[in-house]
Amino acid sequence: MKFTDFQNVLSSDRLNRYVAACGNDTRKAMSLYRLNLHLSQEVFTLLSCFEVALRNAIDRQLTSRFGKDWLRDSVATGGIFDIPSCRDSARIISKAYNRLCRNSGYSHHKLLAEMEFGVWKYMFANPQYRATGQILLRIFPNKPRSSADVQYNNAYMFNELDGINILRNRIAHHEPICFARRHPQIGTAYILNVYQNLHKLFMWMGIDSHSLLYGLDHVPQVCNRINGM
């Protein structure tokens, strides 16, 4: 495809950053755009697997503590999230529950599937962490012990998950991930840092991520192609 046609479809505003990063080489800019899409697909596959693993681990802990319908019950009158400090979580869960009741009907697993990544991230925010009995760090049995320098507590986990959530949202909103942060140049250091954090959190959860993602994880290879442009 000619660059002018490519630009007409995708818009000059979207492509200008790619063109600038490629020294005004429009052919190279089109290749970079396609590689960015490829990288986004690769990273999103890993993010999806991690999200399911995180969700299921949280669900096992809270089912054991609060029962098989803990998520629905959490927003009922007197439920664990029926408190002012957890009102945002309660609002999201209630909205999803009511939507299910109107449409396909409620089941616990359907309600779990309705939750976005941010819900699971906020399980490690102080109000939700306290409301759920301060037990959710148990899903990371292999995390390091806290020290004077680093506290591997719920706040630490919240920040780690927040970084993953930010990247997830960038990809979902079709934002480029092939540039150095805050610089108009090609670079994948940011992506590779989040990538390493994903594998680290899998390991802390006791999950062999390399076996789990066998045949699916090509992030380093795509990053190498981008960095070599």
C-alpha cells in the first residue's frame, strides 16, 4: 500500500509520530506501525493469561473465606464492600451483577468474568485489602520477604498491578507501545520492563510462566525487531 493510502485510512495524526521516529522514511514508518500492532497482540496475550491467573487465585482465596458467591455477597447489605471506602468497587460489581440478572442470568463465574483488571488491582488497595481479611498476599507464596529497604506488602502489589493495568489500557486504547517513554524515538525498554514484571509475578504466584506461555510468548523477539529498525 502507498503511504498516502495508509495515511488516509489511519490518519496523519496517528502516523506522524511513527514518521518522525523513522527520520521521515514513510516506508519504514509503515513497517514500524505494523510491528507495533504485532507487539500489542503479543503483549495482550500475556496480559490476558496473567489476568485470568490473578482472578482465579483471588477467587480461590475469597471463596474459601467468604463462600462460593462471595463477589455477589460482597455488595449486598452488610457485605464486605458495603462500606464507604469501597464504594467504587461495590458500584462496579453491583452494576455487573444487575446487568447479568437482566440478561443471561447470574452465576458466580459469569460475574467473575464481567470484572475488569482494575477490580482485581484494587483488591490490593488498603480499603479492599482490609475488607477481604488481609489474606490476598497468600496468592503470592513465592514473593520475597520484606526487608528494611522493601516492603512486599499489599501496597507494593497494588503498584505492580497498576503498572500492568496502565499498559493494558494503552493497548486497549490503540496507543503505541514501541516508543521510548516521553521521547519521540523507537524503544522498547518500557515494554520489556513490564514484561519482566509479569514473569516475576507469575513466579511469585508459583506458576511456571514459561511452560504456561509456551508457543505464545514472542515479546522479546518482536522487541528485537523493533529495536533493530
